[in-house]
Amino acid sequence: MTETPWWAPSRHADRRPLLAARGRIQRAFRGWLEAGGFTEVDPAALAASPGNEAHLHGFATDAIGNDGQARRLYLHTSPEFAMKKLLAAGETRIAAFAHVWRNRERGPLHSPEFTMLEWYRVGEGYEALMDDCAALLALAATASGTSELRFRDHACDPFAAPERLSVADAFQRHAGIDLLATVGVDGTTDRDALARQARAAGLRVAADDGWSDILSRILVTHVEPHLGHGRATILDRYPAPEAALARRAQDDPRVAERFELYACGVELANGFGELTDPAEQRRRFQAEMAEKSRVYGETYPLDEDLLAALAIMPPASGIALGFDRLVMLATAAPRIDDVMWTPVP
């Protein structure tokens, strides 16, 4: 049976209450940001690089100059690179509701184009972002007129203080795996040691799976399903090899100042204490692109302007929140397309 298109009046009437809630949530967030001293910015979507993380996939296009020559550009997967350049330029608290594009992503929680709320705080630690997340969860629920966040049969109290849990503790608790035993203080990883533990936990490990592949599988199958039930979870202190854009923790170089926010088992946001060392960032980007080449047979160029800007960018924390996903949970919508005014074909 053919699905009724989103533009059919009957289906639009069903979706419109969700879209109206989306508007109320966005207006409430803009008010919160303005009250907090944030300047809303509007980064360009076309970029020299879509991002340099191994498992992110961009959309490419050619910009044709007046001379008829083509220059390869990409739709950004995040406004991060542009916003960090603004921090280098002197901005101190900025935020953006940005449309972003990610290839190879489609499903109930994924759309190739979606809205990301990204914001930065200069001179503040990434713990401030955790407080921001708690405030925005409550604000989204209030604006939507609900007392709980919901995805399918999972519920979360948006007014309860989030649980803060390290990745290492989560792996131990939910999978019985000692993750940090497979990470060296220099950031090297022991793929075979993690593979042995994963197999002991009942996971299949392929011969060509790298350490990162195995970690991701454990996270998806054994850890994420337990996060954000009853109250939100802040999954903190990611292994340094999984945090290409974050500072390393001062007390343990094996982990980084990176966290993710979960509610109802759904990942909502990804926050960092931002790395500002251009040489170290270049090294990490090159390592990510080497992994991308190994797995997918392609790479993306480095944004040389970003690396130059990092040299004068002040210490900052930054976070990206999937706005559509949060609207889904605040309205109990089953699919991301249900809360987008015009879903991607």
C-alpha cells in the first residue's frame, strides 16, 4: 500500500500539532539563548570540508566560477568549523540553528538533512554544557506541554537531574568490559584485547573490524539501550581515540572531555572541551582520514583555514544537539520525518 504523502491535507492535519510544538520549542530555545547572552549566527552551509571524522559522510558539489572552472565544495555535516572561526574572530557566546547534511543516514531517527542546534562558550568548561542540556530538556517539555519525553515505549523525566556516567563505567556495567585496559596513555589502542572481551560478551567480531568498529558495536548493542530511561544520561569521558575534536582529560590522558546526552535510549547531543592545538588537530584529522580510507576508500580535504584559526581560538566548550530528535521526544513522535515541515524525499 502506498504511503500517503506528507503534503496530503489529511496527513498534514495529523502532523500539524507536532509541527506547532516544534515552533514553540524553537522559540523557547531562542529566548533562553538570548537571555544567556548568546548571539545567534548563521554559518554558510557550503564548506571546503564536510568534516574529518572517519564515519561521517558528506554531500559533495561543484561550485563553478566565473571562469567556468569547478571547485569542489561540500554541504557541512555540522557548522562547527565555521563557528570555531567565529570564536577565533572574537565571538565569545554563539549559537546556530543550522541545517546540516549527512549521507548514508536514513531511518526513524535519521534524515539526510536535519536541524542541529550548536552553541559555544568561550572560557567555560564543558560541564557548563551539561547544565545547559538539563535546562533545555526541561524547557522543551514545558514548551510542548508534556511532563515526560517519550520514544516508543521508553520514557524519561525531563525535569530530573541527568545521571552522569563515564563510558568506561558504562561498558563495565552493561557489557562487563574493561574498555580502558585497551587504551594506552599515548592514545594507542589494543584491538585484539577488545575483540577478546567483546567475544566473551557474546558479540561477533569480524576479522577486518578495527578497535573503533568493535567499540561502536558494543556501545550500540550493550550500552545505548540502557541510557536515558527514567532520567537523562550524560555519557562522559569518551576514550581519546573517539574524540578527535576534544581536549584530553587532565587526570587521565586515555580519555577526553567529550560527552553525549541520551534520553529514552536516543542520543541527543555531543559536547566537547574543544581542542585548540592546531598541530594535534591536524594529526587527529589525518588519522581519521586514514581510517576513512581504509573502511570506505575515500577521504575529505582538511580545512586549512580552520587549522590556522585554531592557533588564535581561545579555550572554549561547544556542543551540537539534534533539534529534530528532541522535538520527537517532546511530542512522542515515532519518526523524525513527523516533526519536519517538509521531509526529505
